[in-house]
Amino acid sequence: MSAARHAAFQAARRAMETCKELDAQLESARSFGAPAWETRPIEKRREEASVKFHRAYAAFKYPKESSDER
């Protein structure tokens, strides 16, 4: 695995872990009946982590060809 693919894989893994942690925070907050204004910042961070995950996964799954590999 190239260094770029490995870095993308690690970034995707970290983003997935962040998503899982934020999901747990949301579930906990909602189980205690937290109002939407309290959970919205967590939801926003979760959405951002999801975007990071999908971008990193795409970089891992479909790496760009470097000019010397052509």
C-alpha cells in the first residue's frame, strides 16, 4: 500500500471513530431528553466527521494516479 493510500486509510479510520463517539454522545443526550438546541452542535460535528470519512475513504478507494505511475 502506498504512503498516500495508507494516510487516507488512517484518516478514514479516525473519522469513523469520531463518528462513533459523536453518535454515542447524541444517543446519550437524547436519552436524557436534551432539547434540539443542545444536540445540534453535536449533530453538526457528526456531519462534518461523516464528510471527512467519505472524502478519506474515496481517496483510499480511488487513489489519484501520479505522473510517474502512468
